[in-house]
Amino acid sequence: MPGSIQSIERAAAILRLLAAAPGPLRLTEISSSVQLSRGTAHGILRTLTEVGFVDQDRVTGKYLLGAGLVALGGGLVDPNELRARSMNWADPLAARTGEAVRVVTPETGDARVVHYVFRPDHSAQKADVGAVLPGHATALGKVLLAFHPVAVPDVLTFYTARTLITRTTLTAELTRIRRQGWAVERGEHQMDMAGIAAPLTGLGGLVVGAIGIHGAVDRLLDPAGVPRPRLLALVQECARAVGRELTTLRTQV
């Protein structure tokens, strides 16, 4: 069996030191306490700061635990933060595709809508912000299940004749999604509606949400049920842009 990874052990030692300290610590105090060179300790602290696990006081230069550690117990990314980071990209996606756009976060195997952009054709529409979409029957939900898996029931809720209702068929679909990096919905939730979605990745490549378009089946998919290449490319491009925004995310104390 392979041994432990030294860099992770060192990072864990620094986090334990900061957790036990009565107040913020200087770099020299940290390096001497964990018996590391200043350069090695600084490199680890810089990485921990980038991922939000450690904060550095801008005035004193001292280090303390970051609120990112607390956030681990409450969710991947604050929904309001995800919405704010995606707004500048979701609106242009709706304009360029001509379809409605949703941004979702994981919720116990399903997908909760945190941002919605109307289809830009001035037709009667209703925003579904706050709605929970079924994980197994929507493109957005399947993206989250594929990259942020939870236990899947043996039998799944039936919506249309196209809904994936067994764990075997859904597992095969999720494997395809992980391999190709996107998901498609072919009338599985509503018979006449389709969706195309891609994951939103944050720090460390962790999937924290999904973004996608939804609309009439014949607009989004070709007769074989394959996403129209231009629309798929636009969704993936948008997801990458939001991902770049998320990797700059800093949790505020």
C-alpha cells in the first residue's frame, strides 16, 4: 500500500496549529512550530489561502483559519454567490441561444434553481427560481448526480415515457455524462421539452453547480436526439467562463 502524502500531512499540521492558537500567527511562528522552512510553510499557506481554508490579515500579515473550513459543513458554494458569479454569463447565453437558462445547485440528489434567465422572444414565461428539479429526469440534475453522486433509489419517479426509472439505466447515463462532460435531457421531465447542461467547477475542480438551457425538443436536439452542436458549444463555453469566475472565489470572514 502506498504511504501517506507528505504535503497533505504538512497542510493538516498547519491547520491544526492555527485552530489551536489563541490568535493569528506569523509565518515564522508557524514554520518553527511545524518544523518546516519558511519557504515551504509559505507555499502551503499560500495554497490554503487560495482555497479559502486560511486567511491572512492584510495589515499584520498574520495567518488565521478561514471561513472556508466552516463552509465545508454547510454546502459547496453559497447559492447567492453562485448566482452572482454566473449572472454575467447566463444572460448572454440566453441571448446567443435564444433559450431560457437555469443555474442550479445540488440538493439531496436533485437540483435547486438559483438563477433563471427568460428566453428572449418575449413569449409568456414563468421564472422557476427556487424550484427543485428532479435529478434523474433533467439535464441539470443529471450533471450534478454524475459529478456529485448521492445514493440513487432502486426505482425512480416516473414523469414521461422517456424518464429513466431504474438505477441501472441511470447509472449508465451518468457514466456517459462523466466521460463527455455534459448532459442532455430528451423529454424525460416534460415530454415536449429538452435540456443541455454542463457542470460548474470551483476550486480544485470540484463541481458546485450546473448551468444549462431548456426549450422545445426540436430546437435543442436533432431528429436523433443529439444536441445541436452550436448550442452545446455555447453551453460548455459559458460553463467554463463561470468556472473561471468561481476559481477566484474567496470566502469572506
